Amino acid sequence: MTALDTVFSTCREEERAALVTYLPAGFPDVAASREAMVALVESGADIVEVGVPYTDPLMDGPVIQDAADRALAQGFRVRDLLGNVEAISSAGGVAVVMSYWNPILRYGPEAFARDLAAAGGSGLITPDLIPDEAADWRAAAQTHGLAPIFLVAPSSTDERLALTTAACRGFVYAASTMGVTGTRTSVGSGAAELVSRTRAVTDLPISVGLGVSTREQAAEVASFADGVIVGSALVRALGEGAASGAGLAPLRALTAELAEGVRRR
Amino acid sequence: MTQQDTEQNAGQDTGQNAGQDTGQQHAEHPGRFGDFGGRFVPEALIAALDELDAARTSAMTDPEFTAELARLHRDYTGRPTPLTEVPRFAAHAGGARIFLKREDLTHTGSHKINNVLGQALLTVRMGKKRVIAETGAGQHGVATATAAALMGLECTVYMGEKDTRRQALNVARMRLLGAEVIPVRHGSSTLKDAINEALRDWVTNVEDTHYLLGTVTGPHPFPTMVRDFHRIIGDEAHDQLQAVTGGLPDIVCACVGGGSNAMGIFQRFRDEPSVRLVGFEAGGEGVDTGKHAARFSSGEPGVLHGAATYVLQDEDGQTLESHSVSAGLDYPSVGPEHSHLRDTGRAEYHPINDDEAMDAFALLCRTEGILPAIESAHALAGALQLGRDAGPDTVILVNLSGRGDKDVETAAQWFGLTGEDAVQAEAPGDDADGPTPDQAHAPSEGIES
């Protein structure tokens, strides 16, 4: 049983959803991003997604893209993220990496899987790598005991839901709305339907992302999904804390609020 | 499937059955060209790509569709475009004969219209009401805005902010045609970033929107589909040249940004082993300076904008910024089939620096009265070099992919023909100021006159 399996089975026993939080590595700088990810663990995040800043993040909205640009401008290197993964693991958290494919391809899928596993990582989410193109990655992940986590979307056909979930381990990432990352006033009515369609083809836990930013939204998603994924709202809180001198306080507060939300299913 | 099978398929994947061949023979890896191509995009787009693939496959075998496209090419685009021999220009090419395929004479002024009309018809066929496009030099944007106006579609064009400045005339043209032009300020503010924004828009609005991608890159089926809409260039040129010379060209030249005009003219000749296929990419200020768009000179295989292909990238896989005097070639990636042609040795690719391209630009203006797009001037410069190397009587076919009206301001600045100084300036080639055409190869008629 992997760490991801343990998280979701614990959450199931507690009759709640898991809180899955995203921050990009290297933002606002390398050291501060590690502290921020530890703060997520300490404030109630069950799983931390370590984002890899990339020059061409075509699924990200402006908040995450700006943070990634800043990390890159400050000299972020892909290998730096392994320190984030170690920090999360040391703090008792469960880390997965989220990356566009080219940085991993350049690193070497086998070498990346080896190094990520050695750092204590549990898996990799690939927003622009579908299972159809992922044979090398799936083999490397298998070798090193990592979970390949692919996305399903409202536009996915039932055939593709089956194909994609069959290739996933750990959990399935359900992109609840058609669009890029960023907070929304509503989560999207299609989310529950997508989860329901996905449940019909897999027993894996299903986490819902793209749009959640408040306790109420977290509770709403927790009512039908196994995991609630929050990204842009946390990135914004981290950025505001860094800019205002409040440090990690806004990030901790929002994480705690969201952790409360996933317990109100 | 073996590598050889894949290559053969790529080579034979022509004409009306293109979509079927690709779809059937690449069941596991649709749209692969050897190690390149594929679909590296969010899952949210897969359904739309499948829909597009099915639509183009059925359309290309539907006589009604092909007849309508042929009618538009004839009555609207102005096809066939002429083939023009340019002896005064060729006098600088070591005695080679140079023929230009005149895509600059199409409606809207570049080869881009061939693909756009095909995809716009597909958009209507799929029942979508809106198109989005990316554009670098603006020619693809103008063509898309034109087709959208013609067919009653809504149109949004993404353009890097830097390109909106250097191609201001085309921005105005697109707006006059009713398109919304959105300047993109992320990253390098050029074509690459415009594609990112267009993909974001598409992910969000895929239900009623078609992404009318303008070159032979992107996820399958775009590279194959765009190539097939452009193969008319090579088909016409082949027959026209045959009529004039009775044979095949020795060399076919084209500029390569994404590579659509090159793929269009190469396609008819790729199975003719005697014909050299040569693509010219932007060497910018020089491949050694780091300010260029020479993917095959210093790029590495990677993934960008949905396809596995050569990419200018650093050791972390981050995309490097490209540079070129030509907005249309200023792109850090290249169509995946070009990567395949390059790695299998079927085509060769060489960089042409900004100054070499501008010299060729000036030379064609002054010797033949033809103002080429700066993109196409890269192919012209390449043809001059190849002609000198290859010797007399070599027949070189150059795809003149577009006209240079959009580039007049850039060229005028390059040659110092704007502002108060312009009153005194003679012309490109005048030996007073600025970069000049290669004096050693100046035409006997006197480019300095």
C-alpha cells in the first residue's frame, strides 16, 4: 500500500475528503517555497502537489503562471523540487509532483522517477501527458513505486475515462471545469457528473480540481469527491503574505479553512 | 509497427486518403512521424481532436467538400498561383535557374489562405461558430479573419505583443475584417506565447470553438491536416515546372518557421529521390550568438505545443526565447514532420541570418520588382547560396510563401529608409549607410543605381 492509498483510506475511515494542495516550487523563492509547503502539511493538507515552474504552462491561469515566471526568473532549477519533496516528507506529509512533460522528458523519465522516489515522493501528475503517450513514464513509475496520475475532463468520453483511469494509480485527477486553473465563484455543475461518470469505471479515489478557493466550495466538492484540490487560491495567499509582510499566516489560515471544509461533507 | 513502416506511411500519407491512412496505421500513436508528433495536450482537448480528425477524414473523401474547397481556391484565392522565373535575381546564384512559386499572389498575400479555407470549411461542417488563431507575422491571422468574414464565423486572433508592434499593418487588417486581436504579453511576447494563449482559450471554449492552427505543428491531426491543405502548392509547382523545363527541380527551397509552406511544397517531391529538399530556418543574429530560431542547429528533441519535435530549450527543458528579424520565423519549435524528415535525411535544414535574408530581400526587390515577405527572403538567400555551390543550370524551385507589404516598415528601418534620414537615403544597396546586399554579388544591372 502506498502513501497515497493510506491517505485516502484514512480519510474514508474519517468519513471525509482529502485536502490536496498545490504550490509551485521555487515561489516566492526556493527556501520560502519549502517552508510554505511544510506549512501546508502543518495546517491540514493531506497531500501536497509540488508544481514544476515551466515556461509554457498552457493549463495554468494567470496566478500560477505569474508565480512560475517569478520562480524561473529567480533561477529555479527542476532538481530544486526534490528538496521540496523531502521537506514535505520530513514534515509527515505526502508529496506528489505536478509537471508539464518536457521538463521531465529532459530530466529523463527513468532518472526522474528514481530521484523522486528517493526523495520520498509518491507520484506525478501530468497535465499535458495523456496515458496514450506515457508508456515510458508508466514503466519508470512502476519500477520505482510511483503513482502515475492522469487527468479526466468533462469532455472525456466513457471510453477515455476507462482508459485513463486504468492507467492511474493513487487517485484520479478530475478537472472539473473546461478551462485553465484559477479560482471561480462556482465549482461548476459538471464536476459532480464527471465524478459520477468516473466512479462508474474505477474504484480509485477521485480528486476534483480547478476552481476551489473557499471553505464552502471545499465542502461542496467533498460531498461528492474523495479529494478536493486547491491551487490558485493558495498561491495567491502565499504571494499576498510575502508581499504584505504577513509571511505564511494567510496561507496557513486558508489551508486550515479548507481542511475544515473537507470535513463538512 | 516498425520505424520503417512509420516512415513509409509518413511518406505515402498523401492526398485524399491521408486521414484514413494516418488514423488506421497509427492506431496506437496517432499522428506519429517516426519519433515525432503525437498528442501532448490536456485530456480536455482529446475529444475535440478526435472530432476534428474524424471531420477532416470524412471531408477529404467527400466530393462535395473537395469541390467546394477547389472552387474557393479558384474563385476566391486566385489559384493556381503563377510560377515565375527570375533570371536577374538568379544572375547572383552562380548560373542556376531560379523559379518562384508565387504564393505571395494569393488573396490575403500568403500561402496561409490554403489551410485556412480548408479548416474554416471544416469548422462550419462541425457546426462550430467561432474560430481562434495564433499569428506571428500576421498573415495567418489575416487569412483566418478573412475566412471567418466569408463564412460568418466569430474570430479571435492571439498575437504576441512584440509582433503586434512590428506587424501593425496586419493588426489593422485583421480588425477591419472583424476579428478581435488580442496582444499576448507573457513570455517572449511572440508567436510561441500566442499559441499558448490560443490553446488556453481552446481548452476553455472547445465546445463551440475551433482552433484554426496555422502551421504544421500542434497535436495530431494538425500537422497532417495542415500539410494536406498546403500540398496544392507543390502539386501546382510540379506541373508548372514540368511544363516549362520538362523535368523536376534539382532543389526545392522553402523557409521554415513552423514549416507549413515548406511541407506544402515538399510534399509533391518527397518521393522523388533526385530532388533535394532544403528548409531554411532563422539564424537571426547568428547561431553562435544565441539570438536565433535555428531549432535544427542548436535545438534538442522535446515537446512543445502538443507535439514531440525539435525545441530550443535549456538543460531543464525550459523553452528558450527565439529571435528573428522575421516575426513569422521567430518560433522556438518546428513542425514534427520536419524533425522526421531531418533525422531520416530526406530533407536538410540550414540557418540563414537576418542580414543574409535582408540582402536577398533587397536583391529580389531591385532585380525583379517583387517585394517578398522577410520569411520567404530566408529561402531566397538560401537559394542564392545553393545555386553558387551547385553550379550552372541547376534548377531551383523556391516557395515565395508571402508578399512583403506587411514587412515594409521593418525593411525600411533595416535599410535606414524612414524618418528624416530617408530623404537622403538612396535605397537598400546604397553604400552610404546600413546593411547592404552582398556587394561581391551585386547584380551587373547595378543594385546601387
